[in-house]
Amino acid sequence: MAATIAGRERLPAWAHNGSMRIEDFELERFFARYEFAVDHLLCASDVEGWPMGDLLALADPGARALWDGLELGYTEAPGHPLLRREIASLYETVAPDEVLVFSGAEEAIFVAANVLLGPGDHAIVVWPSYQSLHAVARATGADVTLHELRASDGWRVDIDALRAQVRPATRLIVVNVPHNPTGALPDLATYRAVADLAADAGAVLLSDEVYRFLEHDPTTRLPAGADTGPHAVSLGVMSKSFALAGLRIGWIATHDAALLDAAARFKDYTTICASAPAEILAIIALRARDTVLARSRRIVGDNLALLDGFFERRSTRFGWVRPAGGSIGFPELRGGIPVERFTHELLEAEGVLLAPGSIFGHPGNHFRLGYGRTDMPIALERLEAFVERTLG
């Protein structure tokens, strides 16, 4: 029997004919080559990872007992019940059984796209964006429309343009708030308009919220997607705001029980269940979330202040739309020098890595800059010295 997801009867993804053909993930191929071979990674999207001992020191007695008594067997496929409870508490209306745990956000994106989309379906994805948000959707056989964000508009979502992109076959609308790679954050009215538009179209709204809680002005924090209605899905992960990328713990949260069931069944063919130690460490971090997030905000805030000074001093050479959230930005290199050449020469001269916008398929002269690492001040000094020598 076909499952009903967001009010639509759907065949399971495995019923679609043909096999998946997916394009290379350019950003991940870029990192595979450079990430662990450079002095300073000035394009990292995460926040400096927690040392294991420091994280364990945050454990309350109950969580410490879970860690000390942990047996390294299989875990519950939906996620540890206590972990799902902690994740659910991040939302206003989500219950623990409305959370499904994955091995990182990447697996969650892969599974969600495969259970929601297939040949004949249509998806709209904000762009530039993390490539898997549109590449996996396209690989299911669905038609994908990119909703382009522009620096000249402050990287904002254009509701009128988005509405014009909706078709009768639209099954999925994907947004990323705060946004990677620009750090942009829509206002509340725009975000609610996107959610309403998806609902009116009978589409699922997938809200990628991996940088949630890193808004630079906490009053601009948006409602979680899952809290906007039964048609919406929130994507979360421990990697970004919580600074625990090594755990590989991600999740989706939604009121759509049929979608959760379909995703759980598809996950039986991917990882089945998450890592037992990682789940307990995630419980520790989420129970101590105020401390964990305060550390992330401090690192990001201190680094952003340094970037403000840099871009003010170098305003003739760089265009800078100041991020509203997250730990990344997407500056533009001015003056006619190709950004690919600039980033390559910076790497050769200073051992500092920036990610040119072409990795995101972006045709402009932008690059991704990350400011969540504690060595960013040193990397920024090297960048400025290089700019002074080569660009003046």
C-alpha cells in the first residue's frame, strides 16, 4: 500500500524504476583534498570541536552513568529514547516520537529526499546551498528548481519569485536558516510566508536548521520548521552550533508520522542505527546546551568582530554582506581578479584555505569564509598580510 505523506499518496522510494546517478559532491571533494593538509582552514563551516574530556566534565550524574555503563552493541534504530527526548525539547511542539536520529545531517538529507521525491516530482531549493540539498533531490529523478539568493538583495528569499516557481508537481521546498554559505537569515514574515506557501502547494517544507541557535541577534531566531505545521520538517545536527561534528549525530523532527515511518524504513538500508557512544555524548551536550552553545557563540562572536574590522579596512577589495547567523559568510572579491586564482595563491603563500564560490556552482567572484574555529585570528592575519602584499 502506498504511504501518505503530507496529504499525498506516494509510492515508496524503492518502487521507482532505475538506479541513482548522482553528481560528485564538489565541496566534499575539495575538503578531501585540502582539509587536513593545510595550516588554517578559513572556510570551515563548523565551530571548534569540543575536547572529549571537557565534554565529559559537563555530564550530569545520570548521563555519566550512561557513559560509564555503556555496552558497545547495537542501538535503537530511531535513536536512544533519552536522546530523542532531549532533541524534542529544542522545539515548541515536537514530541520524542516525532524525532528520528541519523548518522549526521547528510544521511537525513539523503533519506528525506529519497522518500519524498521521485520521477515526475518537483522540488524548489534555495541556492547557493549545501550541494546535497539539491543534488540528492535531482538524483531521485525529480525536477529541481533553484531559488537564487543574491548579494545585491542581502541574500534574501524573494517570496513572489518563489511563488512563481511552484508547480502542481511541487512536492518539496527546501530552505536553510541560517543560510550556508552566506549566513543570511530571513525575517519572520518572510519565513512564515514560505511555510504558508509550501502548505498551500501541498508540499513538504524542509527547513535545514543546522546553524539554529547561532543567530548573532538572538531576537531574530525563527520558529523551527517543525513548529510551523504538520507539513514541515526540521533538520538538525550536533556538528555546527553544538560544535560536535565528530559525533555524526543528526536528526529530522516533524509531526508527519507517515514521513517518519517512510524515512525509518529507508534508513534500514543505510546506517540502521547510530553510534552508541555518540548518542550518549550527544545526550550530555544537549543537557548542558546552555554551556555548549555559549562557548560556540563566544568563539563566533569574537571572530566576527575581527572580520568586521578586516572588511571595513578592505572595503575596496571585498564586498561583505554581514552574516546574521551561523559561522560562515560569502564575501565577494573585487577588482577583477578571479577568486579561484586568489584562493589558490593564498593557499600556496600562507597555508590558508578559502573555498571559492565555484565549488557551490556560483558564477560570481565569491568565496566561503568560516569563522567558527579558534585559529581564525591567525588565519585572518595571514589573509590580510597576503592582501596587503598582492592587492594593496
